[in-house]
Amino acid sequence: MLPGVIGVMMATEAIKYIIGIGEPLIGRLVIYDALGMKYHELKVPRDKNCPICGENPVITKLYDDYDAAAENPETYAPAAD
């Protein structure tokens, strides 16, 4: 049951984001207590040092060739700080 509940929540978030309706969970984290059937919501502040979405991102590309990245890590490594 738990994977179904979490899966539906994830699918709902994706649909909301794609079609632009509702309030997406950007900057918020939902904690699901299956035993108590309760949800808790926490605000998550943005990390200004995040390598993806921070003020100076170093990870700027999505690589879809994981085998090549594993074989050549120096080629696919993020920029040095």
C-alpha cells in the first residue's frame, strides 16, 4: 500500500507541474506517516551553495550516457570550485 500512496503523490506532483495547475511542492517536503495516516509538511530553504540550483551552479548539463561518464569521469566531472 505504501508504494502506491507515495507513487500517486509523485504522479500528482508531476501532472500539476506539467500542466501548470495547483501549488507544486517546490521548497516544501511532505513526510507521510503511514502508521498514523498523517502528513506533515516542512519548508525547505534553498541552498545558495547547491551545485545545481545555487547562485553559482557547477552542474549545468544532463548526461544521458552513464556508461561513458563512468568510464571517463574526468571528462564528465563538474567544474572545480
